[in-house]
Amino acid sequence: MQEVPNLILIGPMGAGKSTIGRLLAAEMSRNFHDSDHEIQARCGADIPWIFDVEGEQGFRDRESSMIEELVARQGVVIATGGGAVLRDENRRLIREGGTVIYLFTTVEQQLKRTARDRNRPLLQRGDREQLLRDMFALRDPLYRATADMVVRTDRRGPRAVVNDIIRRVQRLVDPLTCKAGP
């Protein structure tokens, strides 16, 4: 029996990884796993609390372990945290773990989507727009280097993005043989 590749969503906070991941998994009859939610369930604590107690380094250690566990599964849709690409090891695991989809969005769109969100510890200090711009400058090249495809999410509904991803993934894999297409 042929292996079914995982679909792994990467991108910044506010790109829609969780929403699009859930819809994509449902549409493709796959299980969905959000690395941040899995960490919270395993710890019994939310991410801001983990950041407060263990610092960003402690959270990133947990994130790396969770990514390693999730990419070992088969045929699932995985949404990673926005900072998962900061570690070389995570990028390697993600690349080797399946088809990687970078959900691209602009900083302006991120500002709108995260305006009322208080569960993002990195945005709770300083100028939110400048923080997002700094993160974008650092992370965008890492997302692009890790991804098999880039899908723009701003000014598009989640269903349109999911349909776009499905069409593009089907072009990558011949559904009759599960082998890469020409």
C-alpha cells in the first residue's frame, strides 16, 4: 500500500493555518492536528502560560518535540505554529514530513486578523505592527525555503484557499498511483 503524504501548513500568525487546516482535512477526509493546540492539550496549559513559565525557549523545545511526533504520522493535515521554522531541525522535519504549504499573508492582513487576540505572547509587547514586520522579514525567507508551494490567503475566504490547495496538491500527486506527477 502506498503512503499518503501529510499536508503541512506553515506561515505567520493570522494566515489562517488552523481554520484552513480544519477545512482542508474535512474536505480531504483526513485527520487534522494543530501543533499549538496539541501542545496545550498535552500540557494542560495555554501558550501564554507556557511562555510565562518556561520562556520562548521552553515553548520552542515543546514545539520541536510535537512537530517530530506529528510528522511521523501518515496522511494527516498539520498546522504548525508561526515560529516553527526558526529552528533548522524543525524545517528539516517539516520538509521531510510531507507536502509543505506556505500560507502567505501580508502584515496588514495579520494586523486585522490578530487585532483582538490576546493569546499570542509575542504580540503582547511593544508596537504590534513593527513586531509583525520584523517577524515577517526574518521568517518569510524561511517559509519560502521550506515550502513546496506558496498560497496567498489575504482577501480570500478559507473555502477558496482550501479549493486552491486541493487543486494544486492534486497536480503534485497522481491520485491513481500516489506518485509524483510529471
